[in-house]
Amino acid sequence: MQSVVAVKEQDFKKCNESAFCRRGRALADRAAEHVESGEKWKSPYSLDASTIALEGGGSRFTGRVRSSLYPDIKFELEVRVHEDGVVRVRMDEKEGLRKRYDEAASWALLKEPVLSPSSKWTVGKKEVKVAYGERKDQVEVIVEFQPLVVRMKRNGKDQVVLNGQGLLHMEHFREKVEEKKVEEVEAKEDGIPPAEGEEAQKVIQLPPNAWFEGATEDGLWQETWRTWTDTKPKGTLSFSIRLVPQLMLVQVPSLFHLTSTSLITATSTASRNTLPVWTFQLPKAKERSSMTHTSSTMQTSSNMSLLPPHPYMGPFP
């Protein structure tokens, strides 16, 4: 087994050099600023209870996810329990301008996982949930409607939480339009214009979704790194979500291996922005292989597997 003792740092794209990573980090920073200022931060995503459909004998359900940022965009959530206790969570845009690539499972899995015949989802007024396993070591998965949160519990205690801090964001297909600049308008007191010689105060008018997505577009259609320019004629479709306790940003076909190994460990803005852009980490034979995103723009649906909370050292079934 060979060990790498030195690398050319400039050959690895860092977080602050990748637009999708900057957008995800900026979203987390905006949320933190809201909380620090005493304002309430709430995820714009919710699950429409009236659209929930139980399938596979009750071990799988689908439902429409709504975003208050873009009410006309349709997202769909699918959550299923497999025979071995793995819970698979998928979210995708439905009836959009284009279709995301969703064939990652056929390349990564030896065969389609078998649904659990004994795990049955039950739909309540505020959540849909399922419980399985022995009573003394029971696993419960709860999907809350408003806002959308997915919790995996063991003996009543949270083990994994998706969107617990409201940082889930799934970018959708859109048509390219002229970027709207932040507008400045004159502020008038009680409708009275400023006196002669006085300079009018300017008030910045931000886009309605700026509180969540930021005031300006960042690399949605094109970005340059070193000497390479990455054009994105279909736009960008990154997916970001914070898992307890770490944030992971995804833009490639991915499966998450949830163990004590964190994908991103740096917490300070300065240090985390100079790290390579980690996108996923999977067991490979007897060693772990970390893949580094450079300039890929492959579009995918999100595909997460929540492992039952007990020691697990192999690849996903």
C-alpha cells in the first residue's frame, strides 16, 4: 500500500473556487446570521400530506414536496425501508424542464434492494412514520410535514436528522434570464423628497428569495477555475443538506456512508473554504476512497441511504 506524502495543492479545486460549494456555504452562513440576530430561520420545504401514497405493501411512500421559494416547481420525496433495515431517501424534481440523471443506483448496486415486508408507514396529521426492529433496540423513522424534516431515532433518541436546521436546498431546472441587479431606490420620509442640497438616502431592494438564496447569482451558468471555463447550458442543479452534525454538498451521483467519519470537519469559514471540495466518500475494498469534485456538471437527483444505527462496515446493499 502506497502513501501520498505531498500533492500539488493548486491542482485541487477548493470550496471557495467552486460555485455550488460557495452557494451552499453561503446559505449556511445566512442561516447562522439569522439565528444570531434573534430571527427565526425556517426551511421553505414542506411535504404535502394530501399527496402521500403508500406503496410496496406500505414499506414505501411518495409525496409531493413544496417550496415556498418556487411554488410552481414540483418536487417528489420517496422514502423506503429495505429488508436489512436501511432506509433510502430520494428527492427529485417532477415534470420539470428537463430530467435529472437518476441511474446511479444501477451502476452502484449489484441488485435492487428488497423492501421490508414487515415495516409499514403510518400517516398522521403532522408526520408519517415507521418503526422496526426489536422492542429493546427499536429504530423509528419520522418524516415531518412542515417544515420537511426526516429523523431516524433509536430508542427514542435522534441518530440522524435530515434538514433539522433548515438548510435543505434543491436547485431546479430553469430558463436563463438576464441577471437582475440589486436595485436601489430613494428613501423618502413620509413621501417628502430631500431638500435642495441634501443627498437622497438609498434603500437596497433585494430579490424576494434573497434571504435564502442570496442577492445575486453565483456561477449558475458558467464558472472559471484556473485556465478552464465550465459552461453550463442547462444551468446548475446542486443539492445541499446538513446532516447531524456535518454539512455535505452534492453534485455527483452519490451514496452517503453515515459513520463517525465526517466528510467535512473544518468549522471556521477561513479553513473550510480552503479545503478541497469533497463530494462523497465510500468504502472501497479494505480502504476508503475520497473523490474530489473538480469541474463535473453531471446533473443528478438526490439519493441518500440512512443506515440503521449500529456498527456497519460494508458498502450499501
